[in-house]
Amino acid sequence: MPAEPEEITPGAVRLDGRPPVPTRASRASRPRASYTECRDALDAVSPEPGAAKPDATLVVSGVRRAFGGLTAVDVVEVQVQRGVVTGLIGPNGAGKTTFFNLLTGFDRPDAGSWALDGRQLSGLPAHRVARAGLVRTFQLTKALSKLTVLENMLLGAPHQRGEGFFASLVAPLWRGEERANTVKALGLLDRFGLAAKKDDLAGEMSGGQRKLLEMARALMTDPAVLCLDEPMAGVNPALTQSILTHVKTLREEGLTIIFVEHDMDVIRDISDWVVAMAQGSIVAEGPPEAILRDSRVIDAYLGAHHDAPLTRDEEDAVLAEADASIGPEVQRG
């Protein structure tokens, strides 16, 4: 049985008064490259599916998931560079969310393996994957609507001794821990502009506010890699900009982020590297500007023959359909 991940060491308060992204003891002890160094290292990476990264934190090999006769995910190899934002794109039905579900333990693959900083996560349940540092948010938020915003945050704190039956009976074992978790939660709520809502029920928040709450709650787990599944879906433009700003700030602080999004302007703005999926497989990888011009990506979204000229028969069929829709009283010249 794999060993449990190490205990979490809280980070110090930053100079600007906001809480930093906390790190686990093992990650804090290793030298950390700056965001600029992590991003610039990608310049030497070949823009091809499965390309090796200079400092890969997440490595996925041979992951496959089928539902009946339909192959939803068939990823031969993908590596995620540490300290940058990796955009995951693809048309509806490409397998992006299923891929997230597999990596984070919410579904089981038929084959394959993946490792976070050398630790194998394949086969672990979702709560142990999260403890290891791979944490995700959901396209449809999972806030507990009958609990307050602060209570939702406290649920995200790992390794709480007060959750055990016998330990819960001995207040000195958990009261200090609960106070520390509350301070941390309030700091994150303030960071995401939700401090004034700490006593409100989560179910009373807007959709965009629940997206922010889910991001803040994910940070309570001190993730090594944060997987955001369409965080902009259904969010108004003001909150979209707020989420983008938070993602960029987290990246500057050293957090590795995988970001699923359909809006190509957002992908171009936020991503340092883009992975494109189609029909469950990785069809292209590369910098955002290059990947959005890649014929394989265009084909995946628009179809392989979207720019091919019409044949004579196809042209006649289109004209015949136009005649039928106009009516016999209107003649083509």
C-alpha cells in the first residue's frame, strides 16, 4: 500500500499581507525555479504530442478508458511542466473531463499509470490523490449549499485530527488546529474577495462566486498541481477577469495549473503550453499561438475537410437546397 503523503507545512504570510500558496515540506525543501525560468524552459520542447518536459511534475503514460465500445480517453503520453499553466483544449466530447476524472481518482482507467513528482497515483481513490497534491475543481461546482462559506472552506483542510471519533472527544488535540485552519480559510476568502460572505450559506452565492469558493477551498489542501475544469463556464465578464487574475497570481507564486477552457482568447492569454485533445487522444501540443494555428487542432474543431473546395456534385446539391428554401417564385439569375 502506498505511503501517505507527508504532513503539510503552512507558509508564512507574504509581504503584501495575503497568504501565499502553502507548500508541503518536501516541496519547500527543494530549490524552486521562478515562473519565468519554468516558462522559458519550454522554448526547447518539441511541439509534438507526448513531448518530454525539462521539469515535469505530472507524467501520464498509456491511460485508456472505454465505455462499452466507445473509447473516451486514450492518452499515450503527456507530461506537465512544473510552475506553468498548461491549457487543455478540445471540442465537446474530446475526453477532457473524463481525463481529469481519471487523474484525480474520480474514475478508474482500463489501463495506464501516472505519477506526481515520482509518486504513482494510478489506482488511488480521490481523497488520497488530493492528499498527494493533485487537486481539481469541477465544471459544475460542488459547494455544500446548506453549509456556510467558511464551513465549506474548513472541509477542505486535510489531516484534521478532530475528524476522528476518539480525538474529537479530546478538545486540546484539535482546537489549536481548528483555529489555524480558520485563520488560513479566512485569509483565502479575503484573497478571493469572499470574506464578507463567510457566514452566508454557500447555496445563496452566485455561480461565479461559487467558482471562486471552489478555487479557494482547493487551496486549503496545499496542492502541487491544481486542475481547473472550465472555471469560466457560466461566469459573468467581471468575475471571469477576477478568476484570470487569480490564476496568474497563483502561477507567479509557483503553483502548477492545468486549465480546461473553450474560449480561445482565454487560452491564448493564460496558457504557457497547450495540449489539444480530440476523440480521447492528444493530437497536438505546443505554445498557445502555434497550437491555435495547428491544422490538427483546426481539424479537430471544424472537421478534416472544412477548407476543402466543394466538388461539382456538392455545389449542385447546395444550389438545389437553396432553390428549395427560396421557393419557385424567386429565380436564380
